[in-house]
Amino acid sequence: MSETVTGAGVGADWRGWQNSWDRQQEWYMPDREERFRVMLDMVEACVGPAPRVLDLACGTGSITDRLLKRFPDAVSTGVDLDPALLAIAEGTFAGDPRVTFVTADLKDAGWVELLPYDSYDAVLTATALHWLHSEPLAALYGQVAGLVRDGGVFMNADHMIDPATPRINAAERAHRHAGMERAKAAGAVDWADWWALAAEDPVLAGPTAKRYEIYGEHADGDMPSVAWHAETLRAAGFAEARPVWASPSDTLLLALK
Ligand SMILES: C[S@@+](CC[C@H](N)C(=O)[O-])C[C@H]1O[C@@H](n2cnc3c(N)ncnc32)[C@H](O)[C@@H]1O
């Protein structure tokens, strides 16, 4: 990845890293952008065009980026644990007073205390909470319910697996993976390739080494069903919860406080 000389000295090409992150994630989810669009439609529908948002497990700040482009009067707090992805997020939004990033482990009970606000109009997350097993995820949902104001929303866009439909799940997975293999043969960059590029970058090499110490290669939870997410969110204090969008592999679930 190239470097750009700025007035402040030498910095990485943050927009280039954002774009390559998007391409890598789209290899797994070709309809990722559509999913973000519906998420922001539902933010506008439920809490209006100037929300205070928590971008939960924000990575490079993909949700925050789309949020601020569409709703310039929004503000966002991004929280994540990955030092390399947070470096890209912080580099991208440097100097933007609407955005704050917080380094925290969502499995640590105290992460909420590190936030700059004690309540949010919307807590939004994508392709992240499947890293957590059901038990810590249920505890996290309890904390999220405490952060969303009455009338506010939580949305989770992620891979959710229905154990009652094993043959549909297997067929969908095989079809999706065949498409991914074709894209890979045509040059698509996957997760491992992308992290290898980051490890070679002079600015990201250090934080990338640290993220491998924290996570290892990857961490998957048990990916519970849509019904489990909706029930757990209602038990945590949300009044309503249901999917507002789905693809064959992913669901965008909305919970209203
Ligand atoms: C695949 S990335 C998705 C990032 C972003 N939401 C997006 O859609 O591009 C998953 C993110 O979840 C974060 N994450 C996973 N477990 C976490 C935890 N326990 N605490 C904080 N962040 C976590 C990872 O660091 C990573 O940035």
C-alpha cells in the first residue's frame, strides 16, 4: 500500500486501506453495501437524520463512514479492540470532531465506562458479533440495552444460522463458497491475504503484529439463529425485534427500545 506525504509528515494511504478493506469484506458478502444502506434507512426511519451512534466493533469505521456521508449532522463513537483496524479508522477520521474511537474488549464488563456518552440513539454493528459465543453475547446485549435511549435502536447485521434448516444452510454455504473460489481465482483478496499486506506496510506492521497477539488468526462464536438474537434482545429490555433485511447467509436484525 502506498504512502502519502502530508503537511503533518508521512502517513499511510488511509482511504486506500478503507477501499481494500471494503473489497476484502465484499468477497465474503457481495451485498454488504446494500445491507449498510438498509441499516441507515432504518436509522433515519426510527431516530431521524442526526443521530448519536455507537459503531460497535467498528473495525476501520465502515458504518461510521457511510453514516457521516449520508447524515452530516450525525456523531459517532467507534469501539473496537484491533489496533491495526483502529489505526486505519483513526487515520481516516483524524480531525473530524464528530467521531471518537475507543479501544476496548467487548467481553470486558467495563468497556461501557470508556465511552464518551452514556446513551445513544442507535447502536449499530456489522459482521462482528459472530466472533462472540452466545453467553458473552447475551451479556453484551444487556449492556447495549442500557446504552440505547428509550425509542432508540440497536441493529446487528451478521451471519446468523438457523439450526432447523441444515440442508438449506449446507446448499447456501456450498453455493456461496463456490462463488468465492471463482472470485479468488480471478484475483480477489481474502482475509489472510489482506492481513499479509497489512503486515508488510511500514505504518501498519506494528499494530498488525499486536492484533495477532490479541486474536490469533480469527475467532468464531457459535452464530446463533435470528430467533435467538430477537429473543435475547427482548429479554435484555428491547420492546420489539425483527429482521429488516436478509440475504441467503446474513440478516440485519433491528431491535427497538
Ligand atoms: C470483520 S470485522 C467487521 C468490522 C466492521 N464492522 C465492518 O463491517 O467492516 C470484525 C470486528 O469485530 C471486532 N471485534 C471482535 N471481537 C471483539 C471484541 N471482543 N471486542 C472488540 N471488538 C471486537 C474485531 O476487532 C473486528 O474489527
